[in-house]
Amino acid sequence: MDRQKLPIGIDDFAKLRTNDFYYVDKTGMITELLGNWGEVNLFTRPRRFGKSLNMSMLRHFFEIGTDKSLYDGLAVSRETKLCGEYMGRYPVISISLKTVEGDDYSGARSNLCTVIGNEARRFQFLLDDENLTEDDKKQYRQLINAGAPGEDAYVMTDSVLMGSLKTLSDLLFKHYEKRVILLIDEYDVPLAKASIAGYYGQMITMIRGMFHPALKSNDSLFFAVLTGCLRVSKESIFTGLNNLKMYTLLDAECDEYFGFTDEEVRRMLAAYELTEYYEVTREWYDGYRVARTNVYNPWDVLNWCNQLLNSRNKTPKSYWANSSGNAELKRFIHYMGDGVTRAQMERLISGQTVQKKIEEQLTYDSMYDSIENMWSLLFATGYLTQSGTPSGNLARLRIPNAEIRWIFSEMILKMFEEEVAKDGEAVNAFCRALKNGNVGDVEQLFTKFMEKTISIRDTAVKKEFKESFYHGILLGIFMFKNDWSVDSNRESGEGYFDIAIEIEDESVGIIIEVKYAEGERFEAACEEAIRQINENDYAAELRQDDMQRILKYGIACYKKKCRVILERG
């Protein structure tokens, strides 16, 4: 089949359009952006939602000398008057701050100089412009020499660096006699990194110093677009900036241009003959609500489609989790010692909602100061989304989809493992009872373990997820038994068992099947587990490995209760 390549990790619009990559048309954003008009526009969206590609799309549309054929057949090309007025008509400064980080301020600042220097070097024709004075050209040289390959360790002074965007826009305005479009992608990454590394005060002073002259009362500016994850409060970075137009997760304008809509995902699946996977794609990667529009995580959809094209036997997994360290969620999970927070977490994991005040103007140095700030942080970063229409700044929050629910459960189970590690005596007592067939002790001790973590309520979440959560709790206990051979979800007999254990020096084999006891029907669930073990002969491999004594456990769980039955043989 002759099909377009999937653009995984491609955020350069020109590269995507000229190398036969599949493109989900977001050029309608240009029309809406110009129609809404704001001199300075800030879009806040979670990571991996297409911010960088959209910024590249804007740059190539407006920039003088652009290849106009890049937009052939796309939505914006039908706006002939708009294209005639704006396409290829403006000088564009386009930078990304995603690489501005370092172990200390000096390292991060050096990277910032490199970003500015690399962008400035795109305009070396300024040195030959007779309309520029020698002072103008001297200012330009201060920008392009900083961090240049092969140069001595020259670094811009603070005054030059803070004025760099304003200086460059002034010089381009003089050259073209056209006001400049300024694009700043991932504007808040330097602040996030600085907050973690401990130089937040220095970095915010620098970023504020750069943005203020470039974005406020800049006669050389036509308009600016910034993207980021958080809307950092005006008091900390956008001081005195009254021309700022916000596009947050709660704003209806331009709500469909970051992330894939359902119709766009359907078309993509059809293009690659993957329509049969629509339901599982929607279950795992849809569910984000931006104002009035539901969207999918584009990074996930692209990776999932690519995986299916390589093998149709694959099951969905979390791609988004692997694109960062999930630091925000890790910090939140550790707040769960608060009983109220734990109860609310149980509601979320079970598919329900919690109502919270959304504080959109956070600062990176204060976002972990309170649990209330962290609810807003999880919303802004995509771990939670809104359900329905917010009432003022109050929103009903929920977990968007199966992928994020999986990430939550993995973090919770990791915290559980840390708790279990502190109590080796309880682990040994539980494993001893399991090995010896002491059903009463197994029930009692497993119940105590479940009390250390959240419960899964009998709600809309699929039964398979609930069972896998309790399955994970058991595996978290067994990981500390180094002298036991523990397997999970592996084929044996006619199916895939939940957990199989071999205690080789005692020739004891254990099979465990976990069931969720909906409506507290413990006995029926336990019996179903034993029936499944026997019908599928899950113990076949244990017999092949000469396990002389085999114990078959059916374990039924509901919230923080359990029932255990045992069959020997």
C-alpha cells in the first residue's frame, strides 16, 4: 500500500509538507487567530499537543520568502483575500525556549544566548543593509557572535540579552519597513527547569526583562504568539502587559487546533486501514476537553497508529508517560496522606469527577505550595480534564482516558511498593500464609495491605482495569520475595494466567487469579476465578517444572475488602 509516512516527532511544517508526511490540517487556526486579533497571544496546552508544529506552521505562512505551495489544498488556502494580504508578507522572529535549561543559572543563560544567537544569524543580510547605521550593525553583531561556533567564550551582557528580541525586531523593521511577527514556543520551560534546579529568581528576572521590551509598546511589533504549558501570572513575568490575549484550556476560541478532533482521528484511521481500532483508540487517547471541544492526544494517536502498522497484534500503551518524568503527578500522589485527597483520588480512579477551583495564573515557584495549586497544575498539564462546562473558575475534573488512568495507577502502585518495603515482616507473613495455604491469614493480611492504598469503586471504569489494579498490588508485594520466581500475564495451558509462582527449593507452585467482586459478590467471583484456572489449565507449566504441591487461589476484591478461596492439586 502506498501511504504517507506518519510524522512522529516532526515539528517542522515545511519538512512535513515536502517529505510526504501525513498532516492533520490545522491551518484554520491562522484565519481564526487573525479574526480574533490580539497583539500578544498566549496559548497554554499540555506537552505533546502540537504546539511546536503549529508555531512552525505560523512561521512559514507569514514569513517573507515562504514557499506558498506548502499550503496548497489546506483550509487556509481557500481564504484567498487573507492569503493575499498576509501570506509571505512579514519578517518573522521564531524561537523555542525548550532547550533553555541547566544545572545552574549560568548554564541555562548560556543556552538562552545560543537560542537568540542562532535565530539572529538567519538575518545576516542586515550587515549589508545600507539603511542600517554602524551602531545598528554593532548591536546586531552582539547578537550573532554570542556562542558562535569557533568563537571565544563571548556571552551577551545582561542588557544585550534582555533587549535582544526588541533589538532584532527593530532591525528587521528598518530593513523591511514592515512590522515583525514574534513567535516564542515553550516560553515557560526555562522557568519550570529553573524552579527545579533552584535558580528561579534569576531566570524569571531575565525572561521578564526580555519579554517586556519586546511585547509591550514595541512599535516594531505586528503581533506575537507564545505557547507554553502554564499561564504564568502577570505579576511574575507579564508585568504591565495589557495587550495579552489568552487561549487557555477553558477558552472556546481556537479550541480545536491543538490536539486531534474525533473526525480527524477517524479520517487518519481510515487512511491507514485501521478503522477497526477506532473504539480502543478513543478509549485510550481521547477524552480531553478544551472549552467546547473534545480532543485526542496527537502524540499518542500517531505512535499508536505507527505501532499498529508494524503489528496488528499490539495492545495500546502509554506513549505520553514516556515523554517526560511525570514529576507533577509524582508530587501529587505523595500528598495522598491527606484523607480528603485520598478519597478524591478514589473517585477519579473510579471514573467519577471532583469539583475544584481552577487557578490559571500559577507561578512555578509556588505550584507545589498547596494541594489546591496542584489540582490546577494537573489540569493545566493534561493529567485531568474538565467535565461539562465550568461555573466561573469551578470545574468538575476527571481523568481523561485509559492511558492517564494507567499512569495514575502506576504511580499509586509505586507509592504502595514504597510503603510495603518498610514492612518486611508483613510481607513475609503474607507470603508464608500463601505458601502454606492458610486462607484466613491470606485474606486478613491482604486486606491490611489494601488499606495502605486507594480503593477502586464499583462505577463506570471497566472491570479489567479494576482487576489489574489489585493484580498490581499483589505484584508489589511479591517483588520483595527474591527467592520466589514470579511470573505475570504469561501464557500457560489454554490461556494467560494472572500470577504464577514457583518456590523451587520446596517444589511449591502457586496460581492466582484475581477478580473484581462487583456488588460485593465475593463467593461468585472467587468461584469464577477457580473455574478459569481449571478450564484453561493454568497450572500446566507448574507441573512441567516438577512443582510437587500446587495451590490454586481465587481472590475476589471490592474496594478494600477481599475474599480468598483455595483449591489444591
